[in-house]
Amino acid sequence: MKIIKCLFASALLIFTSSLLAEEQSDVTNVSTEELTSAYISDDLFIYMLAGSGKNYRILGTIVAGDEIQLTGKKENGYTQIVDSKNRTTWVESQYINDTAGLRFVVAELNGQLATNEEANQQALNQLDSANAEIEQLSKQTKQQNVELTNLKQQLLTTQSKLKNQDMDTKKEWFFNGAIVLVIGLILGLIIPRLPMRKKASMQNWK
């Protein structure tokens, strides 16, 4: 009986060793140059196996939509992959897609949305800055218009003063001329009569 148990234990040990050796031969490092990208199908939660069959040891699980790398090896409806943790394992080929799953698409869309929102926010900030500059320029323009209006008013006032001064000057010259003219007329009337009076007085003395 002991001999049978020993033989059974030996056979079990040999079988286990062969399985481990086979698993180790399947779980190997693969050159990254030979890998191609693929994705696990959505709405799935599948096991990663040490070999191309359900009789191999389960190495873990992989989440639907995860990006994987294909080594190019396919056996018995299974495909050898390298997961995101750089583990070389086997999964059923039917669960592998060439296109990204919904989770990746949603993540990409969310990234694009965040980028667009950031760009929109930057555009809004630039618009606010531009509006502030326009408002500042409008204030400066209004102030300059007020100053220009004041300068025009001052110019009109100055022109009016100059016109009045010119008119006053002309009046002064006119009055001065009129006075000179009157004085000249008076002198013209008085002077011719002066010699006649002298002659008359001299004749009276004779």
C-alpha cells in the first residue's frame, strides 16, 4: 500500500512539474517590436490563463475595454497577449477586438471635452480681456472728445475775443480819424481868416 501511495505521489509530482514547465515556457517575455495593439471586448470580465486552454492555471483577470498587446501567437481559440502590467498570458480570441472599447472611447471623448472646455475658458478669458481693453479705450476716447470739445470752445472764445479786439481797434482808428478830420476842418476854417483880420487892423491904424 505504501508503495502505491509513493508511486501515486511521484506521478502527481511529475505531472505538476510538467504543467509548471509548460506554463513557464508559455509565460515568457516577448519583444515589444512584435506586439500589436488590441482591446478586450466591453461588458466582459475574463480570466487570463497561463496557456492556450482552460486546463491551464489562472493568472488573474482582465477588465473589459483594457488595452492589450498581441504577440501574434494563437492556439486552440486562444490568443497570447501582454496586459497593462506587462504579463504575458492567454485569453480567448473571441473577446479580443481591434478597435477601442466603449470605456476608452468615453475616456477619449472626456479628454477632448476637457480640452475643449479649457480652450473655451481661455477664449472667454481673452474675450473678457479684450472687452476690458475696449472699455478702457472707450473711456479714453470719451475723455479725449471732452478735451477736444473744450479746446474748440476755447478756440471759439479766443477767436471771438480777437474779433472784438479787431473791431474795437477799427472803431478806435475810426474815431481818431474822425477827430483828426474834424480838427483839420476846424483849422481849415480858422486859419484862412487870421491874415484878413491882421490886415484890417493895420488899415485901421493908418
